[in-house]
Amino acid sequence: MAVEIERKFLVVGDQWKQDVEQSTHVVQGYLANAERSTVRVRIKGDEAFLTIKGRTEGISRSEYEYRIPVEDAQAMLAELAQGPMIDKVRHLVPAAGHVWELDVFAGDNEGLVMAEVELSSADETVDLPAWAGAEVSDDDRYYNVNLAARPYRTWGLSSG
């Protein structure tokens, strides 16, 4: 079984930009979001993936990812995805012995910049770069599936 172990942080400042190794445009949507799993379709650059993720336990969850034809991904996003798409540019930034993924969101989530670092175990320690702000690993609002359902730009709006 594949397991994803990651921590998420809000990004402060733009010092990270000088260390970017690679940047890729990402569009993704969700086909299903249930209590025990989510199903996502992602187009990342010129590749596409179907991903099934299990429920998060701490900072870990099961993850199964399969490459699919881009044309199939485009059709699934157009016909089957629920809610607005997640639109972001993912930047790979090496720091403190890891390659961090920094997502700069666009569209309904514009203004949000988040960093993720994948770990080999849940108890692995990691030195935080200066641009790593508040940790949001345990805040469900920052899961991409929830950002699709309730975008960042709407958080300040009254719900009633």
C-alpha cells in the first residue's frame, strides 16, 4: 500500500522564489469525496493522473495514483468533477534536506500560498525554512478537496 506522509505550512514572504528548481501548472478536480476516500483527477503540465486518497490519520493517508491520458482527464474534469477546479502553479524548492512543493493558487483560491513537505515517517523531524509560516497540517480547510468546495477567497464572507 502506498502511504503519503506530509506536513503543510502557510508560506510567508517570497524569499523562496530565488530557489525554485521547477514550476508546473496544475489543474485538478474531485470526482468523489466521501468519509473514507477522495477521488481526484489532476492535469500537471503535459501529464494526467487519477488519484485515490484514504482518510487522513495524523499526517498520513493511503494514496494510489495512476497515470491516465490527458484527453481522458480533460473529459472527466469537464463531465464528472464536483465544484470548481483547483488551479495552481506548483514550485519545487529544495530546502533543509527536502524538496518542498509550494503551491501558488489562482482562481477562487487566489492569495493562498502553501508549502508541503513529504516525509519518510510520521515522526521524522524537519528543519523549517524561514518562509514556512503557520503549520496547517491538521486544518481540514486547507485540504485541496475542501478548497474546491469552499474556496479560500470565500472564507471572509458571511455564511448567512
